[in-house]
Amino acid sequence: MTLDELKTRINLMPPLPDPHLPLHAYPAAVLMPLLQTGQGLELVLTRRSRHLRHHPGQVSFPGGRADSSDASLWQTALRESWEEIGLLPEQCQPLAQLQAQYTISGFALTPFVGLIDGSPVFKLNPGEVDELFRVPLDYLLDLRHHHLFHLRRKGRSHQVVFIRWHGLWIWGITAAVIHQFAQQIAR
């Protein structure tokens, strides 16, 4: 998929109804950073540090909890991306804001799709990130790579999405966000 095709699909995405998020949910934001390469668009993902207390070693987007100093959730996503992977805020332009999702850890997570300008030099914060890798966007948007499982937890049914990429499993809220995005732009 080219950048122009992606922008067209984003502009045609049907609006989703506002989710009913618990009032006690902590606001948070993540960046889905896209790089334009000779092979097409690639999504930048990280693997969280194995030393973290929450979700150690999981594949994730750069992002986190909103800070009172953040002017917006977009600013939260940019600040967290700078702190985690050294992405300069001025190197990223917004393409889309996706529907917020409630996470099992109590966050109202708002994902932003952003296009990285140029060739950034990533500097990983070892306290938060063990690894940075890129996955072709076309691969991630292909629903044939999404494995859906339904689990019951505390009397409620939950759908969990898994996406395999070169020996890594992308799952949890990261895979759920990718799945939601893939479904929206496929329409």
C-alpha cells in the first residue's frame, strides 16, 4: 500500500461510535509510527524492557499515560515516543486518531497513526525498551495474519488478537489496535 492509498483509506474510514469507557480510566496515548521506505510503509514497534513491572517483554507501540503537562493526547503520544525511542516530535505528522480502547490495566488508550519524516535515528531508552523493529504495514493489515481467540474472564467474554511476525507474537492491546485499524481501512 502506498502512502497516498493509505491517506485515501484513512479519509474514507467510517466513524466508529464513541466507546463507553469507564470514568475511572486513566487517559493514555500511543503512536503508531509509520516509515516510508523503498519497500513501502512499515510500522515501527518496540519490545518492552523485560525489567518493567507491567507487561515486560511484550510488543508495543511507543506511548503511555497522559501527563498533566501534555496539551493533548497527541502530545502525550509524541512525548512518550521521544522518551522511549528518541523520535523527535517534529519528525512526525499526524495521519489519524483511532477510537480509544479500554485496557485491562485500566487505561483509556487513544492510538494515533503518524508518518515519520525523513530517516530518524532512534535512541532506545533501555529502562523502557529492549528492541525496536519494523513490520511491513501491508502484512499487518492483512486480516489473514490475525488470529482471534475468545476467552472468558471474570464472567465476561473477551476477544484476544494474535499476530505472528518472525518468531514474535504481537498480542494484547497492540494487536487489538492493529486489528481495529485493519478492519476500518478495509471497508
